[in-house]
Amino acid sequence: MRSAVAAFAVGVGVVATMPLAAQRGQRGQQPPLSPRAIAPRDFTGYWVSVVTEDWRWRMVTPAKGDYDSVPLNAEGRRTADTWDPKRDEAAGEQCRSYGAPAVMRVPGRIHVTWETDTTLRIDTEAGTQTRLLRFGSDTGPTGVRPVSDPVDSLTWQGRSVASWELSGRGGGMFSRTPSRPSGALKVVTTNLKAGYLRKNGVPYSPNTVLTEYFNVLGPEDNGDIWLVVTTIVQDPQYLNGRFFTSSHFKKLPDGAAWHPDACRAS
Amino acid sequence: MSLTRTSLLFALAGVLTIPLLAQQTPAPAASPVQGRAAQPSQSLVEYDDDVQRAAPNGVDFTGEWAPRFHEDEPERVPGPELGDYLGIPINDAARMRAMTWEASIQTLPEWQCRPHSADYIWRGPSPLRIWKEVDPVSREVTAWHAEWLRSVDRSIYMDGRPHPSPNAPHTWAGFSTGKWEGDVLTIKTTHLKEGYVRRNGLPRSDAATLTEHWMLRGDVLTVAAIITDPVYLTEPFIRTTDYELDPHQWVPPYPCQVVEEVDRPRGVVPHSLPGTNNAVTDFANRCGLPVEATRGGAETMYPDFRAKIGAITSKCIAAQR
């Protein structure tokens, strides 16, 4: 009888743990959600830049030597002073001021789409550029591990690794808040071909690391929806410190006004 | 033995029920912190194990913030030039007031210690301190405070209080309430005194309202400030400004004392009559920009305006100022 009771107790234990095991199994079997599926805001659509800042450096070509606001070091200044737009045109490098560290600051519309479930694509009117913001494919939907490019060369738009910003989890006893996407898209771009932060030859080097934060805001009381891009350029070769700008775009209902424009050196 | 068997059967039933109960446990009620923007705070009378140790929404902006003048530095530090209204959606009334403005108005006793208003101060050349006010019982953030070198303390209430009557006094800081949208703090401000959108006479009326979005990313604070003014703007006017966390920064005291700067007859207010200030075109001429562009207006802030003015290379070099 005693052995029967013991067997019965073992059976109880096995049966009791089945639902918990099943729960774990269910979680383990769920495929990870794609970055597109967990996007905290809708970044897609047509957006137009609204140029209420730095007008004279963006809407017209700045004068040679007009480097105000940029924390250029001496080497950066010397390099900027050699700016020659005709030379750039002749060399086929008229897109130098349309690279990733600068292109979000160039007036124009942008078109944001999901190229795949793990890649956001930005097309620009200005310079007809395409940026591909790739989420790390092998570190989960919010991973930041760089993906491998088939051709690991320097380009105007470089290699951009995207991730959703995560909220903190808190600390101390009973901490139990899971991390979650908090609204911002973070993009880190490297492998950049040397270019210009401004059209008048303010340089950035291939050593540049570009960090961007994309935030969708609104709708405001009048229905406006804004995209704000905070841009942080780090270039130990030409800058004294980090170079901060933030650019704002207003959402458009459609692409009716879309009018791509080729790169211009001046 | 019969008693033992009965006990085991009860135990079996109990053990089998535990996981089911765990599955059916309802989601905990929204924590007090989650509802803080919508309702006044309530004391936590009993300790609640379900209170989360990370804010369900929002981040902590507390700190010393250093402005980075990597945008519009000539306008923000030395100050804008007369007649530079580029990229601002002003109407004719604002333009007329700006073109009759004289910088020497700043010497009037009434203007000498006038702080920047809540909307402009983000673009001013001042360090910023942000701190939070916390309910000692619930530990909810009930208000944020922001203070710049040349400003008064600005409170942003998070406890869900309503804005006052339209007839309530208007102040430099206005009346601000905030709410979380994810990790973005969205602030609505009313009751502003008349101010300016640029320090060269471009006015902003006391009927204007301000919407701000504070975004903290790493050690960088980006603030989008959107002004809506039915008196002087034809469209909302947005600016985005960046600050960098600087724990070594100190916002010093700024005791402002009114003195007699200019000996002038009582009641005289420096100004130009409409159409008489020819200096307002000096900026356009010096920089080689069309006067039409420097007059501002909503059209000038959109990319298609470049097609209207054509390809232009500016002649401006700030170092010559």
C-alpha cells in the first residue's frame, strides 16, 4: 500500500508540472517577431523636410569658408578651404554632400518603406539616394550586431545597422518590468566614403561613425505628424567633438509631389 | 489509511489547480504610475508587490544640460541680423512689426531683465537644468522643472490638473502640463505673455500655444518645440534643438538689475515707422540672397522654394561680422 501511495505521489508531481512545461514549450516554439512586426510607430510614408533652421546653409549653397556651427578642427578647416565644386563634378563626385551624415539635412522629400521585414528603406528626392537600415538578423528583432554586406566597400550611404530603442527594466528587488521598444529607431552607420557635411566642402572622413535617432511625433492638434531625426556625427579626423543636428519632416498624404533630383556639387 | 488517501486526493486536486489558477490570474491593474497623467496621485496605503521598478512610460530628464550650437549658431549666440526672417512662417502683420523694430528697445527699463519665454528659451544661449518633483508617498513624478540662465523656473505639471481660465494671468513660462507618449514627454503650454520667435523683432502673440516633445536618447536631449500663433503665424512653427548632458555644468545665478542705459525722454520707445527702415535689406544684400526670401513666410521653409529662387551661392561669411 505504501508503494502505491508513493507511485501515486510521483504521478501527481508529473501531472502537476505538465501545464508549466507546456507553457515553456509554447514560448519556445513561437517564432521571433520581426522588427517590422514590433515597430512602435509607423515610420513609413512620404515626408517633407521643413527648413526652419540653418536656412542659409541648406537652401542655398553656402559661401566657401562659411563653417559656422560646425565643430571643425584645424585639419577640417584646411580641407574645407580646398573645396572646389568643379573638381568634384569632373571627378564624378558630385554626390559628396548627399552621404548619410548629410543627406537628412538636405531639403527635400523622403520616402520610407519596409524593403523586407528586417530592412527599412529611405529614398531621398535630393540626390536620388537610397539608404538601407538593416536590423541585425542574427541577434533577434532588436539586435544591433552588424549584418554582413556582400561587398564591404565604402559608399555614400555606408552600412547602417538599425535597432529599436529599448526601455529599461528597472533594478533592485522584485524588478520585473520587461524591456520593450520605446518609440525610437536607432541607426548606426559606418563604412562611409568621405564626403561633405555641407555643400561648401565641410568634410567628414571614412572614419566617421554616424548615430541617428528617428522619432515619430503626433498627431498634433491640427493633424500634423512629424518625423524628427537626431543626427550625431563623430569624426576624429575633422571634428573637435560630436556634431549634433536634428532635422524635422512633416508627413505627406501621398507621393504626388515626389520629384527626385540629381546630385549637384554646388 | 482511508484518511491518508483522502488527504492525498485533496493534495492532488490542489496541486493540479495551481498552474491553472496561475494561467487565469488577471493582468494586474494599471499601476498608479501608468495613470499619472490622467488622474491626481493616490497614496499607496499598502505595499504592492506588483508595483513595477521601472516606469511603464517615460524616462528621467533630470540633469544639467549644455546647449550645443551646431544649428543656427550666429542667430542663437551673437544674435540674428536685422531683416533675417528666413524659413519662418510669419504673416504680414509679424513682418510689419519686425521691420519697425529697433534693437535699442532692449535698453528700456521694462526690457532689460525680460527673460526669454518658454518657447524661445530653447534656442537661447543658456545652460539648462532639469529636475523632478516627486510625491513623497506615491513617488510619482508630479512635475518637471526647467530653468535656464536667463529664465524663471518653469513648471510642467504631470498630475493631470487642468489649464486655468483663459482670463488667468499670462507669464513668461506660461502654464504647462505634460503627458507621456512612450518615452517622449509631450507638453502643452498656454498663457504665455507676448514674446518673440527670433531676437530681431519677430513677434509671437500672447494667444500662441506651444507644444513640445522632449526626447532623451543616450546623453542627448532633443526637444521639438512647435508654436501655433493665430495672430502672427500662418502655419505651426517647429524647431528642434539638441542639448548634451554635462554633469559638471553649473547654472549660475543671474541677478538682473535695471539701470538707466540711455538718457531719453520719458515714454519714448525706440522704433521705426513702417517703410522707413532701409537697414532691413542689409542682410539680403550682404549675403547675396533675394530680399523676397529674407522676408520669410511659410513658402520659404519648404524645399520647393529653391526652385523659385534658383541656384544661389551665398556670400555670407559669419567671421566677417
